[in-house]
Amino acid sequence: MLSIQDIIKALDTYGAKEVILAAGTSPAVKLKRGIEFFNHSKIKPDDVRNLLLNLKQRSKLVNKPLGNRGQFSVGIPGVGRLQVFYAIQRGSYLIAIKKVNDMPPLLREIMQNPLDRDAILSVFHDPKGFILIHSPSEEPAYDFIAAVLYYLSRFSKFAIFTIEDPITYVLRHEQSLILQVEVGQDTESIAEGIKTSHFLNPDVVYVSKLKSTLDLRELLSIIERGNMVILPVISTSLTSSMLSLERLSEDPVLFRNITAFFLRTCFSLKEVEKGKIDIKTIHITKDLKDAIREGDYTQILNE
């Protein structure tokens, strides 16, 4: 029977971040390109289910029914945090187990042009306003934000509150206080996580994604309080990012007015090669604010 120790050993042996388990085939590690089977014994459906139950016993969701799909996180002493994603396929469980990064990247290491580092970081020195980050894919956005928060944790004295679905990097307390809330583990939803932040009134709030109108409503409420709010939106352009947020809103006019008033800076990210990001900074001027109020995103927020 496959054990948690077998999973951890495979991750370490191959330097991988993810293991995939499906009944009827051998367990595999997901590499940067392709997979590698690390055990030639085929896994039985009961083995997959038993391992899933074993992992769930260690989580805060121990008493919650499995259902057909879901996710949760577990802490393994001496190893760190594992994220478990599962679903039903061909009548049995499929599991993907990912190891959460415990060391965020340095901004200068992921930037295509490191000379822009100080100008970019200066945006975050004054913790107020809405910061929108556009990226065509998740990894550049999450790497960039983790690098910024890591910098702030070391060189600023802020209270930083994150609501993530799921957590992509474990951030540690240094000069700043870092509070990370994970959907499905620590809170039921993005909206509930944002509500929790109201009680703490943090200097910086990071929300990893929005899924619903309620999520956006709570996000706008924390923006209106004057906190710095960092939000990535995964889309093809800054224009489509703004339109996708507006489509979530109950009142498009109110959304435009709040966004125009509080939006300070937009960052447009593009991965130019593996691990390197081109970062375009757009500071929001009065003309840009006027255009946002009119819903004219294409004129000024296009890449």
C-alpha cells in the first residue's frame, strides 16, 4: 500500500512539486515537462481511497464528507504543507498532491529587467489603494505577488492578510505580521475570508482570485476602507481583466466609481521565458480615472 512517506520520498527524489495517483496505473510525479512513474506496481482503487482518507484525517476537514471532488491542505512535520486535490474518474478517486513552496522567489530573480525593481517596489511602500495585477497565466502572477509580499515581510512593518485559493507560497513573519487564510481549510469562501480581514484592519490585503458577485462585493468594501488591496486577474489583457470584474458586479456604475477612485497602479505581466517575467507598470492618472468611470477600458488599459 502506498504511504504518505512514499509520496514525500518521490517528491524529494525527483525534485518535483506534484504527485498524481490514479487507480489502475502506477503513481507518477509531474515534472516540468511530462511525468515519471516512480513505482511500477499498479494502484488499486482502495489504495487511493485509503491514502486520501489518511491525509484527510490530518486536516481540519476530518469530519466533512469527501464527496466527488474537493481539496484540502495538511501539514506534515519536518516536510511542510501539502495540498490535496481529488475527484472521481472511472468510478474511483484520482488524487493530485502538491507540495507548497516554502521559499518565495526574490523579485530581482524573476524580473526580465531587474533595474526596474526599486520603481516597482516603491508602489507598495505606502499601504493604501487598489493594486490590480493582470497576467495571462497564474504562475507569473502568483510568483510576482509572493516576491512582493516576501519583500514587504522583510523590510516593512505591516500587518499583511492574505485570502488564497489555494496557498501557493508559505510566507513567514519577519518584520511584518503575515496572516494567511486558505479557502476550504481556514474559511468557507473568499467572501468569508475578506470579512475576517475587517476585524483586523490590516495594512495590506491580498486576494488570490474572485469567483462570485459576493466575493467582489466584499472586496470593494475592504477597498473603500482604505487598505491596500492586491488582486490578480488572469485574462488576455488588462481590458478583459476590468471587464471580467465588472461582469461580477451587481452595479457596474458603482464598481467603476469605486475602482476609479481607489485604483492606484496596474501591473501587466508576461512570462517571456521560464521563470522570467516582463512587468509593465501603469500608474493611474486623472485621465485614466475619468475613462474608468465611463467604462472606457480599451482606450487606456489595453496592453
